[in-house]
Amino acid sequence: MSKAIESSQTPYQNTQEILKEQVVPQRPLPALNLPRQDCEVREANEYQSAGILMRRLADTIMQWRSQLPEDEEPAILAIMHGGLQISVERLAQESFHGIRIEGNMNGSPCMLLAHQSTVQLLCFVKKVEKQEKR
């Protein structure tokens, strides 16, 4: 795609292109275990932390991965306010509400520090190309 066309696309169009290229069509969502609802005040406060978000996301991805064929895997696209999109390779907690997103944006490696409420995480299934055994 040429730079002139690329720069004229909206964030929505960019997301649609990523999804067209990578998403496995018509796959039902996996059956996932929900976290328990009965918690005390301290647990309720901790539940708001970025660490809990990271742990819950990791648990969900592992559950999801166990239900997929070998040639498919879960992937995450981070979408920030204004349409900035990062294909996520690694997520980490940086503070109580802060997260670090490491990944790839428009073909370049990147790292972003953000408040957890400013990021949307789109999880989807993508095909994995088989690697030749040596």
C-alpha cells in the first residue's frame, strides 16, 4: 500500500485491514471461566489494578489457546484514544493503574506506557504459519 493511501485511511480502516489479514473468520468465542464475584473491600480495590488486568488477560489467553487448533493462536491489538494501534507482543504492569505495551506499530518496534483506562485490548484468533523443523 502506498504512503499516500496509507496516510489517508482512518484508524477504523487500519483496524479493518489488520483484521482482514490476520483474523480467522467465523470462530466462536471460547468457553472461559469467569472470576468469582464475592470479594472483600481490599480485594475489590486490588481488582482495579493493572496487575489484575494483566493476570486476568493472561489466564483468558491461556484458556483460549488450549481450545484452538495448532495452526491458530490468540493475538492482541492495543487501540488507544485517537486510533493509535499496536500489535501487542508483551504487556506488563508499570504502576497500580499503569501498563507497558511492547509491540509493533506500522512495521516498527515500539513501547508505550499508558493508564489502563486509555487502552482497549482487542483479542482475536490468527493463523500461525508452520515453521520447518531443523
